[in-house]
Amino acid sequence: MTNSASLTDAPRTMRDAVVNPLTGRPATTIQGVLLLIGSCLPVLGAVLLAPILPTLTGVFASVPGSDALVPLVLTIPALMIALIAPFAGAIVDRLGRKRLLVVALIAYALLGTAPLYLDSLGGIVISRVGVGITEAAIMTCCTTLLADYFVGARRNKYFGLQTVVTSLAATAFFVLGGALGANGWRTPFWLYAVSLVLVIPVAFLIWQPRVQKAASGVKAKLPPIPWRALALPLAVTLFGGILFYSLIVEMPYVLAGQGITEVAVIGAVTAAASLATAIGAILFRWIARFGAHRLLPIALGLGGIGLVVIWFAPSTPVAVVGAIITSFGNGILLPTLVTWAISGLAFEQRGRGTGLWTGFLFFGQFACPLLILAIQGGVGTLPAALGALGVAALVIAVVLALVLSRSAAATRTPVVAAH
């Protein structure tokens, strides 16, 4: 994959020029902000309901199989994103970005608020399946449109900001979910109606990109996905999803194992880790020029080092330092991965490529707690399981450094950043 050497784009040709078809002007900050806000919506499914899971367990304790079904309320949207996002990407490429995004935002509100009036645990789980499908469409559309609207340094900036805002949103939604859950287990579900507010400016300010094509009178088929070029980025993204969500899911349990159970302390540690992630993502705009062959080994190496520090941490402050190191590396990791995966794709391939990338990332999120639980069964403790994941990250970092450096040296060509 030639773009392993650099994360900047060469200037677009006229065929790839993407502007507002009504005004002839490129996208502005307004479109960027709307798409960043939309990117936060799938985070709701991952963290908003975590504080109310114990309450849900008590409410539906008499339901057969509730021990398995209640956790699915939280995790099944991530699984659906992993399974559906590639298909959403194909729809995006064939039918258009904006149309699917508007429909998905409306469906997101309807399905997300369904538990407000559903009394059956099975019905709630089914509604969460629907939420995951809409989240797959929203995430795919927003990321694809960011790649469509912006190039070069501006694209790097927005992909970095996407990680920043989703990380900070995760922290905010976790706190908000706990606060709303204090008023009853149904109350947090009201927050899903926020997409109805977002859909109005999206309908008026987001536009369907159109590329200039030669007039041939024949409707061209979509070009095939370059599977050979995408295979390595997607594989690394799967592991990156596991690494990224490992602390989000497990850090409260690490702290509890060290005797820290105060909500305020856990919240402060979560906030510090989120801030470190945000700083790493903010820096991406300026360090993207170093290329994936340098940034990916650094990001994975930092992630691995931090988890190993947590493994051997003799006290809570040392474990927090490890969490901050890993989170900083994760902040660099996600925007590097998405840029690496899709920057070499043509406009007609970008939706499907983004859908595949999103699917692999969220499958990593879904698999993360299951994998760590399996590792813990073999090594005995949660810190040791996280340490084993850290060692794996370090090994992958070394392998990628060797593979991508050779690829970069073999394919290095002059690159002009497009702004």
C-alpha cells in the first residue's frame, strides 16, 4: 500500500474535486463540526448505559436468561456496527452519503428511545440491535464525508478531532448516564432523541458530494475494493480497536482491585485518560507528515508500554501513569489508522472502505472484554491480562516498524500535501 509512507494526499485531480453542487464551494468548518457531532452518537451505545446495568439486572432478574441478555443491551450495538458497517459503506457508495445519514439519524432517535415504553427485556434487546444498525450507518457516513470534504492537512485535522470529540464524549456520556440513571433506568434513553435536533442542520447544511466525470452516457460500475492494499490496515485496526477500548472497559475494575471504589476517584482517572487521548489526537494534525510507518509503531508501542506499567504497578498512582501513557498512544493510533486505510481510495471506493474500517474497529470493541476475560482465565489476574495485551502490542509495533519501513522505502515518491 503506497500510502503507508505518508498520511498526506497528493492534490486531487478534477475527477476527484468535491464541492457543494449548489454553490461550487468546498466544505467549511460548519460541515466539519456537524460531522464531528454525528460521530459522537455511536459512542452513546458504548458508555451511556453502563451505569444502569446493575439496575437493569435487578429489574429483569425474574426474566430467564437475564444474566446474558442485560449485558447485551450495552454491547450488542457495537457488534451490529461491526457486522453492518461494511454493508452501509456499499450503500453509501451506490446511493449517496447524505440520504443514508438523514434516514439513519431519524431511525436512531426512534429506536434509541424505544425502551422508554418497552417493558420486555427481549424487546429492548431487539431495539438495541436496531440502534447498532443506525449507528453503523451514521459512523460510516460521517467518516466518509469527512474524507470527501477535506484533503491533506485539513483531513488530518478533522480525523484527529474525530478521535478527540468521541473520546471526550465517552467521558461525558458516562457521567451523564449515571446522573440520568439516578432518576430511573429509563431516563438515559431520552438522550437518543438528540439526533432529531442534529438532523435539521444536517438536512440543510450537509450536501451530497459529486465528482466530475467524463460524459460517456454509460453509468459506470463501482470500482472494486483494493483488498490486497486494505488487508493490513484492517487487520491492524481490529487489534487497535481491542487496544483502544481495553482501558475504557477495564480500568474501573483495575482500580477496584486496588481498593479504589469511590465514583469521584474513578471519574477523575477516566477524565485524565480521556484528556491524554485527546492530546494525542490533537497532535496528529502536526505529526501526520511522519507517515504511518513511523506513527503506528510509536502509537502501539506507547499503548503496550502503558499496559505493562499497569501490570507491574505497585500502587494506584503508577497504574494511572500507565493508563495515561496508553491513552496518549491511543489518541495517535485511531486517526493514523483511518487515514492510512482510506487515503489511497478513490471517491467511488471510499464509502465501502470506510465501512470496512468502521466494522473492524467496532468488532475490536465488542471482542475486547471477551478477549481480556479469556486471557485473564489463563494468566490469573486482570492486570496480568492487560499486560499480556500490552506485550502483544509491543510485538506488533516492532513487526509493523519493519514491514512498513521496507514498504515505504520501496515505494517512496515525492508527496505534496494538499491543504
